[in-house]
Amino acid sequence: MEAVRILASLHTPMARTVRIALWGGGRGRCLRLNRLCSAAFAQRATMVKTPEYDKLDVYFNDDGGSGRFRGVSAGGSPQMAAIFRSWIEPIRDQHIVAVSGGDQFRPTASPGGTDSSAFSWIGLNGIGFQQDGLEYGTRTHHSNADTYDRVQKDDVMQSSMIEAWFAWNAATRAEMLPRIPTPAPDPAAKSHE
């Protein structure tokens, strides 16, 4: 949400629309997100694309709780890795330094684990940021301790700025980001949709 506030404060036109989605509900949200992606973009079983499929450039995912952004996944695309490295260079002082997953494409076998996988599973760019773990795996991860008082203000400020920077760069590029390969239809995928 803070990233969108930063973008709105710029009062700068962008070539593409930036949308925000807030998910809730722990692991149950993964099933709902899979259904949303199937209805809005393509059912994995048939890979029949909706008109919206080719309009989505990228889905940036912040799913690691509090903690500074340290890196970003390139989704297995060497071209996207090069683009992301160029975006990181001017903001290196924010301590985001890594671009991972840019050497070899590995298709998403099934959705789950993180929200971006519902997008990459159907061939859309689902990109996740890597963050400092803090208490995410030991205390706050989808628990009743995952509350606002656990949020680190400086970390949220840093990650919001970086997410706004990535969204702005994606929305102002002359062309859309390189797309990961579109998977073949998988009739067995019905169990996830």
C-alpha cells in the first residue's frame, strides 16, 4: 500500500496501470488466489487465455513479513535478471543487491508456498522479493503474533520504496517485461483450480 502512495505522490503518467492487491487468510488464500488467476487469466488445465492474460506485465510479491528487501527473483529469465540488475544499480544504497533465478527457467510445478506462484504457474511473471527473515519463520509467520506491532518501520519504508521503484520502472518501460514461457495445458491441474 505504501508503494502505491509513493507512486501517487509522483503525479507522473505511466504507460501501464499499476494495481495493488492485498491478500489475507494464510494458506487458504493460496487456493483463492489460484481460483482468481484461473478465472481472470487462464485455467492451467486448458491454458485458454482470457483477454486480460496478455495485458498483465508483472506481479510483484511481498510475502516475507517484515524485513528489508535484499534481493529479487528474476523468475528464471536471463533477460529479466539483466533488467532488474539495471534497476537495482541506482538504489544500491538501499542494500538491495541480489538478483536470483536468472540463469535457467524452471517451471512452477504447482502453485503454493508464496502468492506469486499462482501467476508463474500459468506463465505470468510472478516475481518475489527476498527479505531479511527476522521472526517470520519462527514467530510471526501466519500466526496470531503476526500483528502490526511486529512490523519494523524502517524496513517497511525501505521495502515500500523499492517496490515502488520496481513498479514505476515496469510501468514506464517502452515495452512489457520479457515473459516467462507459457506452459502447456495440464489436465491434471484441475485439482489446484
